[in-house]
Amino acid sequence: MDPHAGTGRVVLPTNVRPTHYDLTLSPDLVNFTFHGHVLINLDVNQPTTAITLNSNQLTIVSAKLTNLALKTESSQEATDITLDKTNETATLTFADELQPGSTAVLHIVFKGILNESMNGFYRSSFKDNDGKTHYIATTQFEATDARKAFPCWDEPAIKATFDITLRVPSDLVALSNMNVISEKDIRHSGKKGDSTKGPDGEPSTQKGDVPSTQKGDVPSSQKGDVPSTQKGDVPSTQKGDVPSTQKGDVPSTQKGDVPSTQKGDVPSTQKGDVPSTQKGDAVSGYTGSRKEVKFATTPVMSTYLVAFIVGKFEYIETVTKNLPQPITCRVYVLPGKTEEAEFALSVTPLALEYFTELFGVAYPLPKMDLITIPDFESGAMENWGLVTYRAIRLLFNEKTSDLSYKRHIAYTICHEIAHQWFGNLVTMDWWDYLWLNEGFATWVGNLAVSKFFPEWDNWSYFIADGFQMGLALDGLRSSHPIEVPCKHPHEIHQIFDAISYYKGASCIRMLSSWLGLDVFLAGIRRYIKKHAYKNTSTEDLWAALSEESGVDVGLFMNAWIKQVGYPVVDVEENADASALTFKQSRYLSSGDLTAEEDTARWTIPLGIEPENSDSKQNRPLLKEDSLVVNLGKSGHYKVNSGYNGFFRTAYPATALTRISQSIKAKDPLFTPGDRVGLLADLGALSKSGHVKTSSLLELLESFEEEDQYVVWVAIAERVNVISSVFYQQPEDFQKALEKFQRALFSKAAAKLGWESKATDDYRSTLLRKLLLTNAGCAGDEAMVKEAQKRFASYIGGDAKALNQNLQSAAFEIVVLHGEDSDFESVLKCWRDATATDQKLAAIGALTTVRNPALVKQLLEISVSDEVKAQDIGYFFGGLSRNPTSRHDLWEYIKANWDMLNKRYEGSMALLGNIVKSGVGRFSSEEMAKDCEKFFEGKNVDDISRPIAQSLEVVRSNAKWVARDAEDVRQWLVTKGYLV
Ligand SMILES: [Zn+2]
């Protein structure tokens, strides 16, 4: 049966199906081209004379078909090769018809360009200590870019095995999914002028040579000479209220990267033929000698998981100790960086061992390589056996790195290694089910981190971070269901977002809690065993879990997966609060749900605690409009315990007063995760008008004695969002808010101080950084003075004045409250920094600057040769969070749209984030109109979701300000902050 029937998906014909690829590629790192040939074994399903497969930005030099139906082989050249640029396919026509039931081998010779767009087979670069630029050829195929590296059936359900051979300069490392099985030197065997030989002496064409139909398939230039892209936006603990989009794999709540690349010295892209000899040793010291590296045959797998990388790398390695078949684990880094790979190398075998046990199936490959790529669009990519990372997601130096990155690194590694089973071994049928991969890997990655590092209280961070990103995006009308129909490639990249990752993970978490973790994991083992090496849809997962648990999982989950949005649960109490009435309706952050829209209902596990004997036996599920639950005793309760449920809880005022008292009294009923979730719920409900913003401010006051870092993250987030959204209120209002911030943060900040202590752990170290930053930025004089003093010593050469965990705090305070010269000093710190986290600390600080001339300077730097294209989001995100530069940023984007559009046209996730930064933090209808008008008539199909979502956020913000500005002002007056 055709799984695509009736879906409208753009898919390949099923007349033939590939079973095996034998792929040989020769990248040219001087001229940035590659050529290759591939032998593809085909099963013939229908009589046909035409074969259509995916090919994008490749030149097909020749295609030949060898039919194995008869005892004697018969070969025929393609009589016609037709390219379809819109659908990214090539159709090869043959004179003799292929017969069903037969097999054939298709031999294609092709060539392409090592582009700068961070997708397909692309080039990346770095500078060594002597300033010499070195190039890397690497791949990023998910979702639909394997077709830029070799002609193939580029759909996740068309799995095959792969033999990969790379012909590369002898002094470089060549890697692929599998282990190396042979490596030999190769010579330039072609005689001078022998046009039938490629640079490595392999046949590059069949004699007849290039059919004229193909000219022009290779793009005339790859987006200028600037590597495109950046990615990611808002750091997870900060301000912003715009959910960030992610593409590729792990969403980047962190950012950053490595040494900047030279653009000026990149030879322009070759359009013509591949040169027949190597040249240009001057660029990177290549000797000209080459080697052929062959890799073992892969298991049956999808094309989007194939990977190959060529470049100068060093590695450290270890071997798993607790698996029957030991797996070799290596972390590959740029030369000189192996010390920073040690933490990643310590986590990798733990993860392999843990997931082997958890999934009940051995890891099917003999090795697991992790590698940093200097130019990388997303956070990481789970290529089977060869996972690629942005440096900030993999490298950590215990002596010098900012501790805040460590948890993200551990999580990213666990997420990617979980994919080796969930995604790679069992793969989604089609992109509609992307959430299966990403939602599950996000959940189980967090589960692994919680197991390896229990002292981090990882799930509370999830409640503060990913869970909120999912809820924020899904609180918009322009959100989409977790399971979303994808027909065309340009729709696919737009769903690598907080819905697929975080709503998906949150719904998995809710389900695992409902079924019980042990039962849930037994169901997962059942699913993995049944579908190994195959493809699945959401229903296959529900079936396995239902069989295991005896619960109709589909019935429980369908509304969460197939409907857009989520509920707000209103709680009403009877007179003595011994009986509660729960009502559900859809939550919209704009607060203007219409009666016609209020039709969706969810099956909601209410998670009431403490459980009484009654509610324990029948854990209450709210399925209809409303439900009454008797507590058995009055008053003391909470809803959505542990924030396992994907919904908001609207407590009545009487309950909020009681909860506020409980928090002040440090009542253990409210765990750190509960306190985080409570603050976030009240923040969202203030925005939507379910409660007055003053009730959120009132609740914040009860956290004076809070001692948990993760709760302070949530406190800071709430205050920063209010000051960000109400940024156009009069100055006295702004000053009063700052005064309130000082009242919240200063006492706790002073208590911790600037000096680290021998007893410091993960949480206290990060808490110090957070409190000092917030107190100092709110204008606490003592904090500002101390920051300035320490900064002066630091730039004077006393490195001890600011340890690695306090640099970002001091930099930010100094720029925000200092002179232009302080900006220049931090700019110099940025230029001098070699470590990624130090660079990010400086960028975060620089973007808080208020002087418009310096904002302009920063904008120019952000698109200059000094900044890798992948890193623009750190600049734009920061300038967007800064209310004084927000409008300048938008004007800059408008004035430079053509340039930005061109620079990022191959990296739509990054362009989407540029739009979110540019638009998504305004708070007036006037600005919404201005943005809308700007995009009118422009071709923005590829970023239609980010635009619609940003505009909706702006309009929600505008409504919030109109509704509650006076309420907040009155509260500030009542409390004496505003006189
Ligand atoms: Zn993933």
C-alpha cells in the first residue's frame, strides 16, 4: 500500500526502489567542487523506461543502466536526462524497458559544488595559530539535502545500505558513518590531457560526456562569498518572549562559535569542469598526494542520516566498558582542542550503555564519533555513527569554561545518541512524524542527563526552559499541531521548532508519567524491537504502548498530537476549598478566544496533590468541559504536580494567596519545579488577561528567601519579560520597575558576593552569576561599582579578578552602565577571546549598549567578515532584547533585507530567526502594521511561519500593555516604587 496515497506529498515514483548505494566522492578543497560516481542497486517494481530520483544543484555527467534480468548483463546509456529544479529531481530515460521483478544497477557520474550554505556537501573553515586558513568538507543532509551531495532517493522511508569511499588529500582525516576498512595512497594515474580521468584517476565520464540538457543545473554562484547563516536566538534563561525556531537538530538555546573565517581569500566558486589536477598548496599546505579511504557497509538506513567529513582534526578516544560488544567512542576537534573534548568523551560511553539497556537493542555500529564543525547551522545532527556539533554544544574546558554550558552539552550528546536508536534505527515514515524523532529524543535526552547528573535537578530546568518554549509557541493561533502534514520541502524545515521538540517532549513526559515510567519504557522496547531498520508513524508507537499498558494510548494522546494549542484549566473552590471544580478551554496568549474557537477538548491528567485516598485510586482526568473533585479536606493542594501536564492552571485569588504563604513558609508541597511552573503559568495568564499582572508581581514578592537557582531563573524571566514588553511606558514607570528588580535581587546578590567559595557547586555557581547580573543591570550601585572595579583589573591583566563564570555578568553590567570606552574594551575582549563561551559572554554584553552610534557599529560588525554567518543570531537576538536598540535593529533589517535574504537563502531557519529577532519583541499595533507592510508582496514562503508567529506575538504584547499598564503602575505606586 502506498503510505503517501491521498496526502498530496511531493514524492518520487515507486517503479523502482534502491537497495544499495556504492558511492565514491572526491572533494576538491582548493576549488570547492566535488565529483563522484555512484552505483545504485535497484529492484524493479513496474515496467518502465524512466527512472526519477532526487538531485539538486548537481551536474549529472552520465547515467548508465545495467540490467540483471537476463543471464547476460545488458547495459544502456540514458538517452535523455531531464532536470526538474522545482521538485529537485532528475529523470533518466532509457531505450529498453525494465521488467518488474528484475534488478538493475544504475551508474551515475556527477559533480557539484562544496557550497557555503551549511547544507548538502559544504565547506567550512578555520584558522590555525599562524593565521593560516584550513578548509573542511562536511555534510548536513536533514531534511532534504542529501540530494545536493549525490543523486538518490531522498525520502526517509526509502532505506538502503551504503558503501562509501572518499578520495581525499593524504594529510587530512576522512570520516563517515562506518569504520574505515581500507586506506591506500592513490596516484594521479591520468596522463596529461586524458579527459576521461578525474583528478584521482577514476573514470569521470563515459566517453560521450556531458549531455547538453544539464548545463545550468549547477547554481551560478552560491550566495555570494559569505557563508550563510546563523541560528538560534535567545539564550534559554533570558528575557525574550519569542519562542525560537530550530532547524537541523538540537535547538540552539545557546549560541556561539569558533574562529572567524576569511572570506576574502576564498577563491570564487568554479562553474566549469572539475580541474584535472590539484593545485593551490599555498592555501592549506596540501601536498597534492591523495588517498582513498573505504568505509564498511552501513546498516539499512535513510539518506538524511548519511555523513562524510574531510579535514584537519585531532581526536581523543575511549571504549565502552559495560557492553558485550565494546564500542569505540571518539571526539574529533580542531587541532589543539582535545582538552576541551574530555567532558564530551566522558558522557558518550555512559549514554551508549544507558540507551542500550533502555531500548533493549544493541547499538548496531562498531563506533561512535562526535565532531565539531566550525560552520554549523543548528546545534547538532544525529548522523548515524558520526554526530556533528556546533562547538558550543560539545566543547567544555573544566578550568576555563563557563559552567552554564555544561548541562546543555551533556544534554545535546544524550539527545543525539538517543537518536541512534530512536530516529536512526527506527525512522519516521515521513516528515509529518518528525515529532516522533525530536519529541522523544528531547524527552529521553533529559531523562539520561537526570540519571547521570542527579545533582543538577535537570527536569526543573526543563520546566523552566523547553516546556515554556513549547507552551509559548503553542499559545499562538499561528501555531501548528505536533503532527503536521508536510507536502513540500519548503514546509519541512519550518517544523523543526519548539512544537516538534518541546511540546512533543512535554507530551511524551505527560504520557510516561500517566502510564508509569517502567511500563512506558517497556512499551518503547517493544516498539524498537518490532520496527528496527524500518519506518513508523505515530500510531505504531501508540500501538506498542497500548499493548504494553493495556491503556488506549491513542485515545489519551490524540487531542494533544493532532490538535493545535493546549488548555488552560480554571480552578474554582467551594466555600471551604474542600471541593474543586475544573474547567478547560483553549489558551491563547492574546486572550481573545472566541466561542466558535472554543471547541477543542483535551484529556487532562489534573495531577492533584496531596493525593487523598479517593483521588489516588482514580487519578482525576478532565475530559469534558468540567469536572468536580472532592479533596476530602480543605485548602492545602496543588494542581499539575511536577508540571507533568501540558497545560496552564488558573488558580482562584484565594488559592494564590494561600500558595504565596506556602512559598514564604517553604512548604515542601511546592518543589522547585512546581515553583518554576507556577511563576510561568502566572506570567502567561497575565499576558492573556486571565489574571491581572499585579497578581504576578505580588507572587514574585513571596520569593524573597528563595534558594534554588532554577527558581531564580524563572523569577528573572518574569521580571525581564515585563520590562521588555512594557518598554514604551514613561520613564518613571521604567525606573520604578528597576527599583522593584533591585528589591528582588540585590539582597540575595549581596549575600552571595563576587568571590567564589570552596563549597560552591553547580547550582550556587550559576546562582551567583544570575543574581549579580540582574542586580547589577537593574542599577544596584554597589554591584555596578564592583563590576567596574573587577573589569578594570581584568583588562589590566589580572585574570583572577573575573573567573570564567562571572565574565558575562561583569561585561554586561559594565557596558550597560558605562561609557563608550567600556564598550570598546569589551569589544576588544571579544576580538581577543579564543574560547567560544568567552566570545559569547562579550557579545551578550555588547548588545546591551544604548548609544545608537555603537548599535550601528555592532550591526555592521555582525554581518562583516569578523563574524561567522552562523553566529548572527547572537548579535540580532541581543539587540532585539535591548529595548533601546530594538527599533534600530528592525530599521537595519528592512534597509538590508536583500543582502540578508541573499546571505541566508540556503539557511531558512536562520533567516526565520532574523525575522523573529527583528519583529517579535515590539508591543504596539503600529509596529505590527509596519512589519506586516514590509513583508507585503515579498516572496517569504519559506519563512511564513516565523513571520506570522512574530506578528501575533507583537499584537498579544500590545493587548497586554493596553490592558495592564495602569494595573502595573498602580501596583508600583502602592508598593512605593513609584512616587
Ligand atoms: Zn534531535
